[in-house]
Amino acid sequence: MGETHFTSLPTALYGKLSPVLDAAAIGLSFIQPWLAGSLYVFVALMWLVPDRRIERVIHE
């Protein structure tokens, strides 16, 4: 299916992985706030990686 440039995760997995990582970050915020913050940053960066399917539509 659609894959991003920098990872082999299918884009549909982003939608499933993102809430799980966000929930984990909420739990971690009570124990290790810096680790929770880094998870939030990772999720944000994960969504910034362009989707090849979108790029194809834009270039057509």
C-alpha cells in the first residue's frame, strides 16, 4: 500500500499507532515527563512525513 519516504510502515498504521502512542505518553507523563514529551514529538514528526499517495495526486 502507500508507504512514506522514510519508513516502511503503511500509512493506515499511522492512524492506529498514533492514538496508542498518545495514550502511552499520557500515562508516562506522570512518571517521566521528558519521555512523554518525546513521544508527542515523535508522533508529530511521524505525521509530517509526506504520504506518497498524496504526492502522486498533487503531481498529476
